[in-house]
Amino acid sequence: MKSFRVLVLLLSFVTDVSGTVNDTPQQVVTKYNNYKTICTGLGYKATHCNGEQTKVIGFQSSLKGDLVNLKTRETVIFNQASLNRGSAYNTTTGKFTAPADGVYSFSWTTMSDAEKCFITEIVLNSSPMACNFTDGRGRTKNAGNVMSSSNVIIEMRTGDKVWIRTHHNYGQFARCGDGQWCIFSGFKL
Ligand SMILES: *[C@@H]1O[C@H](CO)[C@@H](O)[C@H](O)[C@H]1NC(C)=O
Ligand SMILES: *[C@@H]1O[C@H](CO)[C@@H](O)[C@H](O)[C@H]1NC(C)=O
């Protein structure tokens, strides 16, 4: 069997290396190259040190302030980020741009008041992927706040954009305080 022959060859190289301590630098390089050829032939891939090949992409943003009577399909801009590895989320535009092809997960949360609503949807290049219904319209005054969250896991291509916007014109009121009540986060799997 081919793989068995390679293994025997590999073992003979090991014996060869461990048996000699007086190799010249050139011999060491030759042996290294031989090992590399064998390992590559076995299907191993060369990797980089320090986790260079695993680039983390993830952000955690929040919205500071209150939002009143947003327009139809207006972007909800989560204007501050406590984490933005890969710099894919923009706190000025509220948009996340995929830096690489892959599968991404996003979550968002908003809070509104009794008698008010703040209904939003997450869109991928303007196509709605999921909605959330933060609706306090059936509640009486002083009945407390309403808060809701949703999550999507979607396939994205490099350059695709994801953001949160109002569902129709139901962006009546969002109470976000310093950001603790309105959150948008995401990461690449
Ligand atoms: C965010 O978007 C704005 C407007 O397009 C742009 O001027 C700015 O450079 C972007 N910021 C980052 C960090 O990419
Ligand atoms: C909105 O979020 C709440 C709380 O997570 C959830 O129960 C509800 O199903 C969501 N609504 C929509 C329309 O996604």
C-alpha cells in the first residue's frame, strides 16, 4: 500500500536524523525539505504560527440615545461599538460589510415604551431576513417597557451588507439609554 510505503520511508528518515548530530546546515535543510515533501504528500498543510490563519470577525454594538418617529425603512444606527474585530461594522452607517465569504450570525434587541412600538427587521442587501416586534401599543400608560430580540444565521459573500431598519414606518419610539437596552451584534462562524 502506498501510504504504508511512505510511512516506512518517513521512519527511515527519522532514524537517519536522530542518528546524526553533526549535520551541516545544508544537510539539515535537505532533510527538512524531504520531511516537508512527505508530509505534504500525506495531505498535511503548512500553517502559520500565532493563529494567523484564524482571523476573528465579530462586533458588539449598542445605540446610545432615544429614537423618535423614524422614517419608513430607515436604518437603525447602533452608534457605538465595544468590540469590532475585523472592523466590519461601521458605527456611522450602522452597516456590517462581510470581509469574507461565509456563514454569519447576527442578533439584535430593542426596547420601547407602553403605548409605543419600535418594529424592526434585519436586511441582507435590502432583503428582509427576519423581523422583531417590539410592540407596547396594547399596554396602558405606566405598564412598563417592552423589549424583544431576534437572531439570524445567514450565508454571506464578501462585500454583502447587513443592517437593521424599521419595518414599514413602525419606528415610533426606541428607548435605548446609554446603550444597554438596544444592542446589535454579530460574528462569522
Ligand atoms: C464608515 O462609513 C463612513 C461613511 O461611509 C466612512 O466615511 C467611514 O470611513 C467608515 N468608517 C470606517 C471605520 O470604515
Ligand atoms: C421578537 O423577540 C421576542 C423575544 O426574543 C420573540 O419572542 C419574538 O418571537 C420575536 N418576534 C419576531 C416577530 O421575530
